[in-house]
Amino acid sequence: MPLLGFDTTLSLSDEEKHAFADRVTGAYTTEMATEAGHVAVVIREHGPADLHLGRAVDGPILLLDAEIRRGRSFERKRAFALAVMEYAVETHGVPEENAKVVFTEHPGEGMMGVDRVGGEWDGE
């Protein structure tokens, strides 16, 4: 189960959050060659004083902590990161300088639910 956690100073309506999660899930399934059913998206809103980024410019901040299964290529991860950040820039006015992504990779068995334990990535 990839866990895509967003911390942001954006203030989004429920409808915007659903649209954002749908868009991010779509980008993940496309760029990471997987299915949508196990993708988890978390959106945490913070006040302007609660989220800091050293080189931030004026405007909202959006940080993505992507907890994913290990094994995806750099190219796949970069394509996903760009798809998400470009969407945030174009749709929500996040300055490019304020949109950041960090990937943390886990072995397949480190990703589990009650119904199953993940396996290893067998793609590229």
C-alpha cells in the first residue's frame, strides 16, 4: 500500500480534496504501473506558521512524503513527482519552489493490511 502523505498550507474544500486525491491516485497508478485500489492519500492542512521550508517563496507550500514499495526506477519516481507537483502548481497556485517530494522505500513485506502482506515489486 503506497501511502502518499501531503502536508500543505493550502486550504482546500472537501470537493477539492477529493479531486486532489483522485488526481494523485491516477498519476500514481499511471507512473508507477499499479492499481488504484491500494493507494492511500492523506492531506494534512497547516497554518502558515506551522509549516516551514527554508527556500520557500510567498505562497502555499505543498510537501509530499511518498511511502512506497522499493524497486521503482528513478524515472518512474521522477515522472510521478513531476505529475503531482505540476498539478499543484497549475491548479492550486503552489509556487514551484514550494512544491517538494521525498520518497521512502520499503520492502514489500513492510506494506500490509489485515487481508494481505505486500510482495516485492517485480516490474522495472
